[in-house]
Amino acid sequence: MSGISYFGGAKNFVLENTAFNTYLSGIDALQFLYEHAATGAMHDSDERYPPPLCHPGTREVIIIRIKNWYGFQTRPNKPIMWIHAPAGYGKTAIAGTISKMLEEMEDLDFSPLERPPSENSPARFIITIAYQLAMAIPELVPHIENAVKRNPMILRKTLETQILKLIVEPFEALGELDAMPNRLVIVDGLDECIKSDQEYKVKKEYAEDQEKNQIRILNLIYTLQSYHLPLSFLILSRPEAWIKQHIQSPEFERVVEMVDLYALGDHLNDTETYIRAELSRIAARIEGAGTPARTDDEWPGEDMLQTFVKMTNGHILYASTAIRHIDSPYGDPRALLENLIHGDTHRNPDLAHSSPFSALNELYMQIMRSSPESNRTLMVQVLEDISACHRYFSPRIGFHRAVAILDRLAGRVPRQGFRAIRCLHAVLRVSDGPNPNDRGREFSPFIHSSFHEFLWLEFKIDRENGRKRILRGCLDIMSKMTPERDTDEDHFRFALRNWPLLFDDIWSFDGAEYLEFMEKMLSTDLLACSIKAHAAQGSPDDIFSMPFPHMGAYKPGSLNVMVPQLNPRVFESEPLIQQAVAHVLFAVEASVVYFLNQAPDVWPPSFNEVVWRFMYEVEGRTKDGRINPADNDNQVILALRRSKRDHPEHIITLAQEYEDNYITQFL
């Protein structure tokens, strides 16, 4: 959350054991929803430009099937359609095409609602739908506004309560629901809905957390349809076992129409249509550029085209990835296509055609081999660093800038990393045009997740190695930090912000290496580093996605972020680690105190959230609703008490902004 106080205009607060009243203006109410919604969820949002769409003349069977189900003005017999298919069969393009097609039918007064996989938090699902409904149906606006005015904390309530207050009751207030035109809610990428907006789970809980959140989204959709509102739901996902099992349960089965995209339509014909058009475009580019002709025949020729089509086995992701590889700014497309089809002497035809996935892996291998052999070790190292650290960056970072930071931290010369991977433009988002309107959570360098999985399986890309390499670079930089030192350079800012996350994400260390890291931490002016990290956080040009500090930095003993997750008992046996943890605890808390001792109007932009995150950790240590006695003398608690005494209105507002009464209860 930003440092904006959403309750800056609130009044009539009474803190001591009584309720409080707030009021938000109509404009503020919608703005309040906007700040919490996944605004990239609309298919035509700038974040998703260019929007993924089906190539003309493809996927016509499934498009007709969806149109026949939806029924336009009349509601479908089953309010939910679930389309499932393996990775790479164009589900997102189908969702985008349906959105665009229905939106253009103005006579139907239709506005599609969509939640893309990049907005992967159940916590924002209902808020996003409510906001889009307010934009699509003007008559709903005053009723949704009133729901927020009456209780601005509605966005922190259970999602089931949000459904009732932000969607169901506003619809019911309109009356005559049967006469209203139907709206379609498109939920694309349900299988990619992974984490909540809370702290990242440890790896052993990842799968359980993933399943739980995806099932919760399904249950929310089921609840919404049960109110018989003028809403239908189109869900697109991979056929994950837990999703399939839940949808096939008796209560779901009666309201869901299931469609197996893999079994529907002529995928090979669709892929051929796409390939013909793209190769024609590339041929025209070659001719327009004056590239010397290699034969008198028209390129690529029918035989080569048909061979290419058969190689795809109807897998559109394979085809689109191969086209990007062929359409290279660094080589001759004709030679690249020939090499793809004929030139790889190591190719195993049986493997390549056994399934679309093995064929895709063989294509990825071909792309990797396009790099000179002398370059591959460095290429793999750079990919390791990107794989390890991409989630620490904001989407606005831009590919070149992110790689430049990792180059500096890994000890590579400037631009060495990008030169090592420039042949991978077919599988990496190497565009250097960061989008300032992108409201996604993380920088996503891989065009498709299957390439990331391929690197792990075939090249043994080890994120642990990448994180350790970058952490070593961070600690080297931090060891030179002083209160006077300028930190405007990107790699300095990365080190100051992300060292706790790197420690948390590394599961195990070599003993000698780990002790070396601890010694490096003890030699660092960590207080100066933490103050500078707070000061830069939340600024308009902030290029990092994760808040500082990681909440694990506040934890005592073996629970601290510094202690390896796979060997917490090492804390008890090694005095050096105990000293390092104590050093971290003191520094991160003292940096909070540094700003609390100043007036709130000079606090850094995101400092309110820093205070809340600290108090959230303190609240987790309470017993029977009482503060842990050891925390009574904590330096941050004492500073907060002074701040409450000197600036009570600010602490009150902060407490209500985060709906956390313990912020005032414990002070």
C-alpha cells in the first residue's frame, strides 16, 4: 500500500473503547476501490498492450461455442463455462478475443469484465469486479459508493462480506434484475492465481497455498452465481487436478458447462493459418529490406511450410515462439527456419513429435544452441541471475535496466549480461520500453512459463546459485556504505532494499560461505543502509516490487530471516550467527526509530506501511491479546508511544488506515 492516507478527511474519531465514524466523498469512494483493484484486469488496459488476440481465421470453433453458450441478451442455462487446455493452446488469446468481440457490440450495452493471471491475488478479486461493475453500469455507482462510505473498512473484510456489500446489495437496490442485460466476467488463468497479498509463503507451503487460493476463487464465483445476478462467468485455465475435481463436484456440475479446448477444433489447421500469415509477413520484410535472394523459388516454399506445420503438432505456443525466433533482427530468417527444420543433427524426431511439449522443449533447445558454445556458460549464469531475482523488480524496470543491475552485482562488465542472452529474444521480453502505467506486482522476463521450467529441467538452472551470487554482490556494496554516501545508482538501491529477501529465499548455505556472509554483515553499517532503504522506498521512480524490510528481519532468534530455513538449529550452536542476528534486529528497528523521532510530515512515502508491518509482527507475538512483556521496552514501541503523545492524530489515522486496533491498543 502507498503512503497515502485514505482517511485524511475522516473525523469524529473516538479511540477509547468506542466506535468511530468516517465519511468518504463519492469521488473518494471510487478512488478507494481503484487503489485496491487489479486495474490491469480489463482486456484493453495499457498494461496488456498489445492485447493477446486469436489470429484471424483461427479458434473459430471455440469462439462459436462460447457465443452459443453465452446467449447475449438471454442468460445461459448454466451461468459458468470452464474452458480448460494444456499450456500454450491460446486460452488467453481466446479470452481477449471474446472480450474485444463483445465490447464492440454496442447495441448490447455490454462491457466485459476480466481478471488476468498477472493479478494473481484472491484478496483483490471481488474488489476488481465491483470496480469494473461501477464503470460498466452507471446505475450501480451510487449504491457501491454508499457501501464504501458506510464502511471504508469493507475492503479489509472477508471476501464473502465484500460480495454481499459491494455487488449483491447494489444490484438488488436497482430492482428488476431480470430486465437487465447480462454481463460476462472472464477469469483467465485461474491456475495462475497463487498467492495472497500477505507475506510470501515458504516453499513447502507453496503447493497447498496455490490450491487453496484457486479453490477459493471458484467458491467465490459459485457464491456470486447463487444470487442470480445478471452475471455469467467464463473461466479459462489448465486442467489442474484440484480445479477439475472441484468443478466436477455435484454442486458445481449443475451450474458449469465444461469445455475441453484440446479436444475441440482443428488445432493443426489453426496453426497452419497462423504460420502462413506470419511467414508471408517475414518474406515481405526480407524483400522490402533488399535481402539477397538465395534461390529463384518463393520462400519458404510449400514443402518447408508443411514440415514446419507438422513440427508444431497444433501447438500454438510452439508456432509463435518459433516465429519469433525466425523473425530475428540478428540473423537471416531463411537460414534460421532451415536450421530449425533440417540443421540440427542432434534432433530426435521421435522425441520431437511424441507430444507438443517435447517438441516445444526441442525448440527451446534449438534456440539455446543458437548462442555460440563459448558464450553458453555465461548465458546460463545470466539466466540463473534473472530467474533468481526477477520477482524483486517492479514491472516498470525494463529488461535492459534489470540486467544491468544484475551485471553490476554479479561482477560482470557493463552490458556483458545482455550480450550473452540477446539471441534469446524469442523467449525473453527483451523490450526496453518500461510501461509507467503497469500496475502488476512483479517484473516478468519470460514470455511463457514453460521456458522457465525448461531451463530448470534441461540446463539445471539453479536459483540458489543466482541468489548467492547476487547476495554476495549486495553485501560487498553494503560493506562500503556510510551515512554520507550517495545511493542513487540502481545497484546500490537494489542491495539496500533486497538483501533480506535474498537471505530468506536461500534455503541452504555451504558452512564456510555462510559464516563469511555473517562476518560481512557484522562489518556493515546496517543502520545507515536501512535508513537509506526507507528513504528511497515508495518514491515515484521506485523500481522494486517488495517492501523493506522483509518481516522476517524483525523476528528474533532462529526465526530471523538471516537463519537458513533448512537448518535453523545452527543459530544455537554458532555465536557468530547470534551476533549477526542481533546486529540485524538492532539496525532495522533503529532505522524505524530514526524516522519516528521526526515529524510525520517528513516521513518517507511508504513509512506508514513500515510501521504497520512492524506492529503486525509484534501482534503475532502477543498472548491473550496482551503485548509480550519483552516488547514493552522495544525501541520502536517506545518511539511510537512518543509519537502518539506528540502527534496523536497521525497515529490514529495510521491505525484506522490499516484497520489494526492493536497499533493503538499496545501504545
